[in-house]
Amino acid sequence: MAPKDKTAKANSESGLAPELPKEVVIIPIVNSPIFPGMIAPIILSEDKYTPELDSYLAKNNYVALNLVKFKDFGDGQEVLQEMGEDEVDYEEEQEQPERVSLRSVDDITPKGITPKDIYKVGVLCKVIKKLKLPDGSVNLLVHGMRRYRAVEYVVDAPLLIAKTEVFNDIHEPDEELDAYTRSVINQVKKLSEINPYFNEEMKLAMLNSPSPGSLADLVAFALSLDVPEAQDFLETLVVKKRFAKLLVYLKREKDVADIQKKITDEVNDKVNKYQREYFLREQLKVIRNELGMDEDDKAKDMKKIQEGIEQGNLPEEAKKAALEELERLESIPDSSPEYNVTRTYLNWMIQLPWNKATEDKVDIEAAKKLLEKDHYGLEKPKERIMEFLAVRKLKPEYDGTILCLAGPPGVGKTSLGHSIAKALGRKFYRFSLGGMKDEAEIKGHRRTYVGAMPGKIVQALKRVEVNNPVIMLDEIDKIGKSYQGDPASSLLEVLDPEQNKTFIDNYLDVPFDLSKVLFIATANYIGEIPEALLDRMELIELSGYTIEEKLSIAIKWVIPKQLKKHGLASKEFTLSALVLKALVADYAREPGVRVMEQLVAKLCRRAALEKVSSKKFKKFAPTVTDLEKYLGPKRFETDKAQKPLMPGIVTGLAWTAFGGDILFVESIPLKGKGFKLTGQLGEVMGESANLAYSYIKGLLQHQIDLEKKKQTATVKKVKSSKSAPATVAPIMPAPNGEEATDFLATHEIHLHLPAGATPKDGPSAGITMALALYSLATNQMVRGDVAMTGELSLTGKVLPVGGIKEKVLAAKRAGIKTIILPWQNEKDLKEVPERHRKGMQFFPVKHFDEVLKIALKKK
């Protein structure tokens, strides 16, 4: 279809249209097109410049350049330029061509391009010059003549030849066109200040342009538009619209050029700043030398580091590494970032205590008094620490012991570490391992990283300034692990006496002897410590405090400390033993004393408030009933032993994070079959309950078989005596009057452990759950003054458990006088003070049969 404007075709006023060929060979291109009026070279490689093309150019000096259609590889859809009302409008079948890669002109083979792969609108060019290059390629210098459209393809192989329809620019001179022209010229002038492509020659060519359309084409050619934009611009015949699009492209180019200039200026400013500082420093050196003034900063640093290396008594390997770095530092300009990195490394090297140590002053009697003064109870840990100090006194060079203090929070693990350091006369340093996930925290970062630093161990040695301090690794059971490494694995080298003599920090990269350091680790749960790490430490377990021990600690340490802290005199604040006991039992039942100290502090604050707000204040002495007023509702309720118990209910003993406690195992019969467990039981406890159910079911079957044999023998004896028939008692009573075996087989048993919101786990309630099932099945009540603990095996053996001390104390608080425990735990009763065992009866058992005899015995 022809353009809608009356003069769009080849009958232009220039008179050149009749000279243009009606048929022309098409050369596909993929880069920016050559617009009419432009002269540019096209290079065709040897295999692209075919004999057919050479023969054609020998007869005809015109070719057509058409752009290859562009594809958006993001969504796979072809981007086609659509023409407006006043642009070239032609009918074209919209078919999807094969994917064409964007390549240089000489990489496109005419045989690989079909008419569907190229735009129909292109530029008709005249070949001005043909030059064969040494590599066999051919350089064609072409002059763009007119926009044209391929009307019909005559030949598509070996050359692509089409019939042409030539177009001229559509423009009507008016004021708007003049305004567009001036706007474009102004934009180009602004661009020429920051864009080297728009130079004086470009300005001159613009001023000499024969027409506004030629001016627009010239500027578009200089902008190097991408394929879709270039094709759109090529297809725009109306000059005013062409100028409007060109202004948009120029504005975008101006914005990009401004940003580029800003970035360039910032880089130049930084470079100029460094160069200026460098020249000023060099001039300052010359001036100082001329005036005979002191050395510059770099010379002072070098001298200071040199003296530090000589006086630091560094080991041979460390000294060699430091001198090498010092020699390297001399050649680095002090304005370079590398200078500060190397200087920081050397400062670490000379500030570490390579051979500086404190002398151990071990006084056994003084150490004993110190431990007794600072800690109440903890007899076993104190005894082990005294043994450790005695060995140090006999053999000061003895190294290699790594202690691990394990126990609940607040029992004095950290303060014990302080006491050991005081007793040895050594410096003390503590850091927490809780939540540490990066092994570089232990072994340091390599110096290749920005902000690299040594690990915590080397940092601790620098701070204490000696190589034999006491370093406490707090919360070693809470160490983490991530993609950055495993800190626990790094600690294996630190805590191994055979390896830590040559400990290498990644930052220092030279060995440091850690064998003189006394490491003390602390943990709350031994099970969380990696096995390999635990194997390298000597474990000292600290159990929780009893109520009596807490009362003594409160009177001797906590109350005096808090009175001093809150500005109160001892005569103004009093807590009786009864009040303290209620405070501990109802509010601070945790193994340690931290919560108790917080509660005492709260009461002290209340006393301070009453003192300053009331003139009648004389003394703060709350009673047991006042505690709820000052401290709020009770946090704990003491479970008292239930007397008497129903069949199916048994009192057990449990260990918790707050010490020991009693628990009630409850069981009831339901219609149906099966065995149900509730009470938020863990996997181990659930298995223990199922084991107890199986054992009791087998035990009852065995007992019933024996009873049946006895009854059979009795019946035979009665018949043989020919006496009157006697009533035979049932085999074994059950809640519904059935035999016990039938009862278990025909009823669902529901076993529950209150409280349901508290997670429970472990095997220590095995015999307790078994007794509850036996009591329910036989309809017998269990003694209310008996509590028990012990693991049950499938054969009825009672196996040992842990936490005996805490469980015994919990039983005493609940008023229980009789305790059943595994016979292998009898030795653990020695850990319970005699005053707490007084008035209680302990029954060590080996088999569940013994449990039945004791627990079901009538008083």
C-alpha cells in the first residue's frame, strides 16, 4: 500500500528518483542502520562476499540494507515496529520467524536469512568504493540514498533480490518544524560538552544539512540507537514526528551522560585526593629533612615496632614472621590501605605476652578459706579444686588439666572460676560461647578479609597481658553451628593439651603456646556438649542447693549484699527464717540462687520506698502472708502426698530444671481395647509406659495361671473328702468383678501424668507406671506415704536413674517418709545430707516383685 501523503513516493523534487534501480540486492544487517545521507563502510568476510554478489556489484552499484528483526529473549516474543497513520503502511503476514542471534554483519550468511527474518523497510545505498582487504574480506563504502520498501522478493537464493518502492521525507515548513530543529540543535550542543561523539565536526555537519530530515537522520546516526528504535525511526517519514522521537532519545542520552560524568568526577576526585595527599607528604618529608626536624609518622611507627620486636622476646618463628612483615611495611606507602593492615598485624604481634607470665602462689589453707568464704555447700567441687591446687603446689609446671563445671544456672560455676584464679594468683578472663556459630570467633579471620581480627583466645591473652591466665569458656553447651563452620571443632585444638602447645590463630599464622593457660568451661546440660569435646575435659558436677542451703546463703551473702546495694541498714530490714523458707519454696525453687536474689532485691526496693515515703518507718519485716502482696501470686504449689490413694494412682519422683518434684501417675479403665497415654510424654517415657503395660499384662497372666492350678487342686481335694461344697474365692479381684486378665483384655487403659502442659521424658518413672497399672488391674490401693523412682526392664529388673538427691529432697518437702529406689542408686544417697535423710526410710530394690511387697503393704 502506498503512503497516504500525496508526495511520499519516488517522484521527489530532487530529481534523483528516476536514477534509482527498480530491483536491488538486499544485505541484512543487525546493528544500527545507515540513514539516508550517511556514508559508512560495511565489511563482508571472504565467505560472505560470494562470487554471485561480486558479479552483481560489477553490473550494479546499488544495494539495500535491511535490519534483521529483533527478538526479546526474555519472553520469546518478536518485537515488530508498527507504523502510524503518516508512516509507511504495508501489508505483511505476521509470521513467527526462527530465532536469529544478534551478530556482526560479516557473521550473517545470506543463505541463512529468509525474507521473513528481515524488516521490509530499509535504506537504499549506493556503493561508492569496493576495497579488498589482506585477510580476504571486502570493505564496501556505501552512501545512503533513500528510505525504501521491499515490495516483492524476486530471488531469494543465492542472493536476496527484491523490487523496491522508494520514499521521500514528508515535511511542510512551518514554525513548529523550526522549533523542533532548534531544540535538537540545542540538545546536541549540551551533549557536546560531555559526550565526545558530538564534536565540532558534528556541529558543522548539522549546520550544513540540506534539509530538516537529513539533520534528524544525522543526529540519530550519531546516537547509535538499538535495533527496534532505529527501525521505528527509519519507518517514520513525517519529519516532525521524527524530531519528536529524536528529542526523547537525546534527553535519555543527556541523562545517561550526566550520570556517567558524575561517576567519573567522583572517581577523579578520589584519585586527586590521594595524589594530593601523597605529594604533600613527600614535600613534608623534604621540609623536615631540610630543617633537621624529627622523623615523620611512618618512621616513628617503624622504630616503635622494631623496638617492640626486639624487646618482646618473641619465639624464633614469630620473630622471623614479624621481621618479614616489618621489611614489607617499609616499602608500602603510608597512604595505602595495605599499610594500616600490616601495621595492625605487627602491633598484635608485639603486644601479645609471648613469654610473660604471673608466678603461681598457691597457699592451700588460704585457698580453702577463700572457697568457704565465697561458696556455701558444694563440698565435692571444693574438694576437687583443692586437689587440683595441691598438685599445682607440688609441681608448678604441671599443665594439661581442662576443668568443666556442669550444673544448673545460678549455682556458682562462674564464681568458682574466679575463686580458682584468686587461689592461684592468676589473672582471670571470661567470655561466653553461647550462640557462637563462626569458627573464626575462636581461631580468628585470615588477613585477606577486610576487618580481620584474631580469635577470642588471642584477644583474651592480649587483654590480660600474661600467657598463663585462667580463661573461662562460659556456656560451652550452647555453642552453635552454621555454614560458617563449627566452633566446637575449633575448640578441640584449644582444649587438647597435646595440641594447644602449637595453637595457630588464622590471623597471626604463627604458633602460640596455650599449654600454660588454665581453661575452665561451664555448662548447664552435659548432653549438649559434643562427645569429642567432653572427652578432653575433666567434669565436675554441681547440683542444686537445698532449701536449707539457700536459707544460709540468703542470710550470709544475699541479704547483706542487697542491703548495701539499696542503702539500707541491717536494723531496718529483717526476713525471718519462716519468711525466707516460704519465699524459696513458693517463689524461688530453681536450683540456683539468682531468682532468690532478685526477690530479695525486690523486697529491699519496697523497704526503701516505705522508708523515704513514711516518717513513721522503723523496720521492714514482712510476714509469710505479706509475700503475696509484695511479690505477687505464688509461682509454685507444693504437691503434698495424697492419703489414701485410689486404685490406679501412684506417687512418683521426678527431676526438673528447678530441682526435684513429686508427680502422680493416674490410670483409669475405659470401654474398648488398647492403651492410651497423655501428659505430653517424650519418646523415651512413652516407650517406658508401653514396656510397663506389657510387663504387667504378662505378670498378671502368670499369677492367674498359678491361682488356677491352686484352685484345681483344691476342688479335687474337696471332692475326694466327700464333704459339703465350699465357696471358692475369685482368682484376683478387679474393678468390675471380672478376672484381671479379662479386665485388661476387654478395657482400654488411659494413663495420664499431670500437669499436661509440662513436657516430660526419661525412663525413671518405669516402676511408677507399672505399679499404677497393677493397682488398677487388681483393684488394690497403693500406700500414700510411699514414692518411688526407677527404670523398669521387660523382665522386671529395676535399673538405676539420676537426680537422686533432688528427688529425695522433693519427697521430704511433700511429707513422704518412704522411698523406693534402684539398689544401684543406694550409693547416691550419700550425696544427700544426713539432716535431710533423718526420719526417712529407703528401700533399694532389684526387682519389681519387691516394689509390690513394699508399696501394697497395709499399715
